[in-house]
Amino acid sequence: MSDKDFIHEVNEDVRTDKLLKLWRQYSRYFYAFVVSVLVLVGGASLLKNYRLNQSMSMANQYEAALELLVNRKYDDGLKALEAIEQDVTSRTVGYAVMAKLQRASFLLAQQKENAKPSEEALKIYWEISSNNDFPTVYRNIGTYLCAFHSLGQNYESIPRDEMLKRLEAMTQKDNASRLIALELLAHYEKIDGKIDEARKSCQVVINDTNNPETAIVDRCRALIATLPEVVAAPEAKPVEPAAPAAESASVSETEDKK
């Protein structure tokens, strides 16, 4: 081996030793970086799969609960729906609301014909309306259904004034349920003797040029036809002022002297 080759080999060994020392010193940081990348990438995938599995699991539970009701296993079906209602997360909130709506619908369907709507069902609608953890669209559904089935009825568990306040809030222009809320509100205004307000609510629906539905317009026109005409009170005739007492007495004395 020549001196040149020997020196080159020594330099290579020295370089290798230095690299090994650097690797031993900093390898743990490299491993930590790799692990963090794997956790981020793999964790996101795992989280996605977990959420998907969670939604699929909830869908299966909901389907099983409905099947129990279809097979007339009412107690088991209602219990299954209640179990779904309790498991509320950002991914399963839709199923929780559907379970509540299904349970309320079942309770209403089981009541006798012409009977007063089930208060337990209305309490479920009110719970949906009052749950701030639910998205606004779900709470609006709860408000509307509660008001719809409460029309003409009084329930101690449902605060009527607050319910109507929430229903009126749904009549804002940016609310997709605005027109049906106005129609229902008009019925309450008629019951409460607010005839002008009921007519105005119906007229807003009728005059809405963006409304593609003709059925709701026809219903509002029919409701207006049932409203009594508000007869304006006749104007009072002006009363002529009476003569001052002193002047009247003076005239009387003059006539006596004559």
C-alpha cells in the first residue's frame, strides 16, 4: 500500500468515526422527527377512519332501532333511539337529532285520533329547540314542530311566550324556513286576536317573489279569508263649547230687567 493510499484510508476512517459520533449524538432527534411525521400523517388517516367508522356505527344503530319499531318491538326500539340520543359528538349530532325526531314522531303516531298531541313528544321537540350544542338548523326544526303541534293547545312544560319568540326569530329574511314560520305565526296571531298582524304575516308570504311554492300562498290566502274585517271606529263629532257661566248669567239678568 502506498503512503498516499494509507493516508486516504486513514482520512476515510476518521471521517467515518466523526459521522458515527454525529449520528449517535443526533440520531434521537432524527427518530423523533420521523415519528412525528408518521404520527401526523398516520394520525390524520386514523382519525379520518375513526370518524368514518363512528358514523357508520351510528348509522347501523339508527337503522337497527327503526327495524325494531317496524317489527312492533316498541319498547326496545325506543330504548335504542334514546341510546343514540345520548351519544352526541360533532360527527354524530345528526343521528342524535334524527333519533329524537323519530321518537317524537312515533309518540304522536301512537296517540288516538283527535286526541291532544302527546306532551312527551312536544317536550322532545322543545329539547331540540333549546339545545345550544345543536346547529341552528336543527334547533329551528325543533321550534317549528313544537309550535306546529302546540297550536290551539296549552302545555305547562312548554313556555308559550318563549316558543313564539323563537318562532318569530325564524321569520328573518336570511332564514330558509322564513315563509312557513310566518304562516304558522299568523295562525297564532289569529288565535290571540291580533288580526292586523296575522294579515300582515300572510301578506308577506303572498308577496314574496322568490317563493316557488304556490301551496303555502294558497293557504295564506285562505287564512286571510277567515280573518274578521277590522271595522274602524266612527269619527267622533266635534262638541261645540258651552257658553261661559259668567256670560250666561249676564244675559239672564238683562232679560229679567226687560
